[in-house]
Amino acid sequence: MRLVIIGGVAAGLSAAARARRIDKSLEILVLEKGDAVSYGACGLPYYVAGRVGSLEELVVYTPEYFQRERNILVRTGTPAVAICHPKRQVALAGGEYVRYDRLVVATGARVDRTAIQGAEGPHVFTLQTPEEARRLKAYLERRRPKRAVILGAGYVGLEAAEALRGQGVSGITIFESGGGVLGRQDPWLTELVRQHLERFHIELRTQSRISAIEPDRVQDVPCEVVVLAAGLRPNVELAAEAEIELGRTGAIRVTERMETNLAGVYAAGDCAEAMHLVMGRPAWVPLGTTANKMGRVAGANAAGARERFAGVVGTSIVKACGLGMGLTGLSEAQARKEGFEPVVGRIEADDKPRYFGGRPATVELVVDARTRRLVGGAVIGEEGVAGRINVIAAAITARMRLEEFQQLDLAYSPPFAPAWDPLLVAAQQVSKLID
Amino acid sequence: MRLVIIGGVAAGLSAAARARRIDKSLEILVLEKGDAVSYGACGLPYYVAGRVGSLEELVVYTPEYFQRERNILVRTGTPAVAICHPKRQVALAGGEYVRYDRLVVATGARVDRTAIQGAEGPHVFTLQTPEEARRLKAYLERRRPKRAVILGAGYVGLEAAEALRGQGVSGITIFESGGGVLGRQDPWLTELVRQHLERFHIELRTQSRISAIEPDRVQDVPCEVVVLAAGLRPNVELAAEAEIELGRTGAIRVTERMETNLAGVYAAGDCAEAMHLVMGRPAWVPLGTTANKMGRVAGANAAGARERFAGVVGTSIVKACGLGMGLTGLSEAQARKEGFEPVVGRIEADDKPRYFGGRPATVELVVDARTRRLVGGAVIGEEGVAGRINVIAAAITARMRLEEFQQLDLAYSPPFAPAWDPLLVAAQQVSKLID
């Protein structure tokens, strides 16, 4: 019995490792088109910034480790060019065919450069792979650019801004085609982030769709380097050509067992959809943690177990220039669009007692007035951001009502939090508005 | 209509403030036996340590503030000596009587000195009130003691140890009458804390009940100062004499509306019981946050609203000598005693990626094998402790099952957490053991 996995980063290698744990005798082959596997892609901005000394530090496991310790064969530099499911074969670039009994498609996502003229220029970079990060860092060190443009105000764009500043780029402009940062149409959040970035001489321009990059400028902004941090698309061509069905999001449609429409073929990670537990339908939420979880389930099931991936609530977090921003569930606008009746409590409160160095944090809770259930939240601040957004994420997952959330028995001690945690203050605020 | 509240710290003033918000015309009188109201008692160890410059910083609101801004009369230095419910009167120390229509008993708790011979000595202190903290700090600054004994390895005892070290006390011994620290019979936790404290020259002796304090020693340990951080008892004498019923814990029995057995008389805070949501019965969990929440509900209902306090899951957190310790729900031993079938996953994992300065954290999850529900947890580490214990607390409150917890959509980004959060790694560990 042979399991073939296309893709050797988060989802692919999670699938491989989990499959091996379930079935000691399974033959497992991972095909990775790039040179590296099992790297922490989320660490690439920190490599560019110089905080991570070498790309090797980002590699969790090497192909040799997988071969030696897990009996998993990993072939790098090996792009799959076609899947022929009737023959249970994957065609490789050199003309070779690899037979499979079970297949996991974990082909990831990429930044689509084709939509922007000039995006292939030598001063244009993405932060997608170790190779590209290495190229960008070398460019920064050699050329010492002073002006940069970043396309996209999602988390990669904001992290890239911090990374470029860390490399001495003094003037940065971020163009965002949408109306807000971090994929949300939240004017308050966008304004808060804009003001924070301005203090670091980073300009944020929303509603600014860019169609061309010129050698020395983007629109009216002169620049010597451009980072593409928008236009992420799932790598689904291989799957689509093999008649693996895509969902309405454009990513591969999967069941909760990570099955595609083809028997024995699974998909996981950034190329696939995941159930959004608040929206109640599949969404495309390409994130490393989700990829790991989906990969784990795909690998288990491909190896004969019966596991399920329940889905996501859309949690994400980013730190840029000292400001932590955590989001989960739906924003007010998203909630309304999904048919909820959102009531929003948004407060600013100290994240710890003042006498313990407390600093202002903003907490937003979005509650559906009909069911009184939490459907979204945001936490912006310097400390405690991850913990607080995770509490909201857990509450949303549990379909917790406002009344229960408002009395959560949260930990209190001066080094950690004020006596009334900002989460509870925000809940009280919603409570006042909802009745 | 007059509401009288006995006690002017967390529960009492939360009740007063909430009652005022509900009913603008209510006459509200708060009787506080001490000199200060509305102080953050949890900050007292940090005042002793010198981290908080003055006791005034710990006072959230003054009596003048309450009078001026909230139309709430606060009388300090005014001990209540009796409640005569048939007459709806509270007797004060000077012979005065105060009439009430509604009464909230928020008399708090105290360290019982009577059980220990010599506990009234001039070198023996508690950390209960601003007055006592002031006395202790003055003593430390005047005498510059080098050797101290602390009775009790609960959170106050551990915070006191750190505070005394901050004041130059070089040798500290903590005597704990029970088998473990922080009120838990957890050998692993006690050992972990013991080893950590040893690095700071703080000795921890468990199973050591102390019945006498001598002027220059406790048992075989010479010392110049003693901190009493054990033997906390609810202040229920006033209530009991008025035939307010006590529960089996010895604290005042209340309904979820904070009603006592006497019509129109409520109790809240450290003098009262709270429903323990995991044990399913009332418990005595004297903590500031719980007191605030109970007070809020008591005040609302006393003012004519209809609110309820669902209960607690037993969350607490403490930091001592750089180590954060968060607990929630039940330990393995407690769970077994309560009739659960605990399966425990305990792991050590980095709290962030290594390349981002990740440090080892310990996470324990206690899951009931029959229902697969989370019933307890512990998080010990340097960073992210509050956030992670709060996620467990929220999951326990929501009666979340292991399967759901294991796939929680937690925030991931290198500055905050590893791709697999330690919480999820611990859940995977339970999962392996439970099947």
C-alpha cells in the first residue's frame, strides 16, 4: 500500500507523519517541488528582518530526518505535473510516473504575479518560500534601499513592513486594494493600524488597487524594492486537471475527512477549503495551523483511520511594529452579510493594572442579537493579545452565549491582568447595548 | 428604599456601583470597618516588594469619589457588630443603628491567627489589608531582616516570598501544612515549584503544620519576620448570629441570585459560597474576580433587577520569581475524588518557536474518560500562561469535549506561539492515552 503526498510543507508533512503513526507498514512518498521541506513559512519575515539568523533555523525537519526516523521518503526538487487517477499515477516533471494507492494533495498556495504588470521585475519579491526570502534579504543587504512599496495589508504585508524597517528601509508605503487591513472591512481597525504605522513612517493607502509596478515606482511612490503580499491563490491546477472538484471559493472541496470527490484522494492545507464554523459553509482560510490540522486528518484517514476536521473559526494574529492584532470569527460587516444581527461592544481598557505597567488594549466582541451567541472578536494591544483572542475563539467554537462569556472565570493577578479582564468589560458593553 | 452593604472592598463596592446603575433613586450606604475602600488587595505583595510605590496607587476609588460621582455614601472605620433582621437594622460599634430595606453582606475573609500560638507577635504579619502591608513594609525597611518564614504555599505565600526577596531577605522558608502548593495535591506541580524556588534560595516544606511561632524561630528555622499566608476563613460570624445560613464549606450559602435564606438579604464575595461548575456544588473560592462578579449580581438584584451568577471553575494564577502558574478546574486527584475518571495529559513544549526566544512551558489537561469532557488544567511557564489557562477555563465552562478542544483554531504567529500550541499538544497527548 503506497501513500503519495504532493507537497512537503505544513499539510503534506503533517499528513505523512500522522499516516506513519497510524500504519507502520505503509509506503509513504512525499513529492516537494522546492528545495526545502517542513519549514516554518511564517518565520520568513523574521529571517528577512534579521531576527532569525539563518533559514536553517526555520526548518523543523529535514528529508534525512524523515527517511531515517520515520521511514518516509521525501523527494525535493520534484514537481508533480499531472495526476492520472484512473491509473493511480502522478506524473513528474522528468517523465517519471509514480504509482499511488492513496493520494494527498497538499500543493499550497502562491502569490499570483500575473495580475500585475511588472511583477516579474528583479526588485519585486514575495515572502512565500525560503528561496524568495533569501533573494529579498540579499537584495536588501546589497542595495540598501531606502524606499519600499508593499502590496497588500494582510498579515504578510504588515510583517513585511516591519522586516523592511529592520533592514533600514526608512520610507514604506503599503497599498491595499480592499477597504481595510487584515482582510476586514473594519474602519476602526484600519484607522487604528494606520495611526500606529504612521508613527513608524509607514504609510497605509487603502482602496488602492495596483495594476502595474514600474522599475522605479508604483503609481506616484518612488521605490527601489517591492514586496508582493496580496493576490494569494490556491494551487489547484493539478487537481482541477485531474477532475478533482473545486468549491465555490476556488480551493479544493473536501469533506470533514479531507476526502475529495475522487476515491482515495485527499486534500489538505492552503490548496483546500475548510468548514467555517460561524458561517456554516466552506471557506478558504490559508494558514499554517489549519494546514497542520487538515494534514493530520488527511494523513490519518489516508492510512485507514477515521478522523475528522471540524473546521475553523477564522483566528489569526500578527505583530507589526510592536502592535499585536488578533482576529477571530466575523467582523460586524461580515456578520451582517452572513445574516446575523450583530451587536458590537468595543472598549479600550488597560491590559494589566496601571501600577503593573498596564497599557491600553482594544477589545471588540461581535454578538448575534437573535441567539446572543458570540460570532466574532478582535483584540489589539501590546501584551496578552494571543491569549485573549484565543479565549474568544474557544467561546465561538463552543457557541457560547454572551451571558456565559460575561462571567467567565478568567485568571486574575496583577502581573497578568486587571481584576475585570478587558474581555469581560467588552462583554458588559455588549450587554448594555443588546437589551 | 435603602440598600445597606456591609463591606467596602471588591464585592461590596461592586454591589454598590451596580445597584446605583440599576436604580438612580436608591439610597445606598456602605459600611467598611477599615480605613480604605476599593483597594486592589491583590496588589499588596507588590507594594511590599517596592514595585508599587504607594498604597494610594492600589486604591481604585475613594469614598469621596463614590459620594460625588455615584451618590453612594461610604462610611469607613465603621464596623457592623450585629444584624437584626426582624427590625431590618444593622448595629454599629458605637451603639448606632442603621435601617435597611435590602442588605448585602460582603464581609470578606481573614487569616485566622487564633490557631497558631505566637501569631500575634510583633514580627508576624499578614498581607490582608493596606494597614498590614504598610506595617510589614515599614518593618522590613527598619529592621532589614535576612531570614523569613512564610506559613502557607498558596498564591499569597508565593507572592510574599517574591516580595520579601525584593526587600533583601536572603533566606526564606515556606511551611505548607498540606501536601502540595496552590491548594493542589499535585506532586509534579509541587516538585516543579520547589525546584524553581530553590534557585532563589527559597525552601519549600510541605506536610508541615505549624502550631507555634516563637520570637526568633519557627520550628528549627531561625527567622526575624513571619508572614501568615494560610488559614483564610470567611467572616461569617455577623451573618451566623443573624441566622443567615452557612453552607457546608462554612461560608454563607447563597442562591445563584446571591440571596441568603433571609428575604432581602444578599451575600457576596469572600464570605460567601459560589457554585463550582465542575463539581456541581457550592465551593468556597475566595478570589477578587469572583468577589467582583458576585457583588455585581448581588447589587443588581438588591436594586430590583434579576441577574444570576452562574459560578466558577476555580481559575487562579500567580507569578513568583518569574514563574507563572495558572490553574483551573480540578486536578487529577480532585477529579477522582469528585467521581470523575481522569485521564491526564501533561507535556512540556516551547511557548514560542525557538528562533523567537521560546521557553519551555508545562501544560496539563485533565479529561474525564467517560464524557471526554475537560475538567481541569494547569499551565506553568514564563509567558502566555494567563492566556492559555483562560482558554482551558473557557473550554471547561462550555463543557467542551477533548475532540473539539484538540482542534481549536488558536492564533499562530511566531511572536506569540508555535504552530502547534502547547494546549493542542497536551490535548493530543490525552487523546493518545484515553483510547
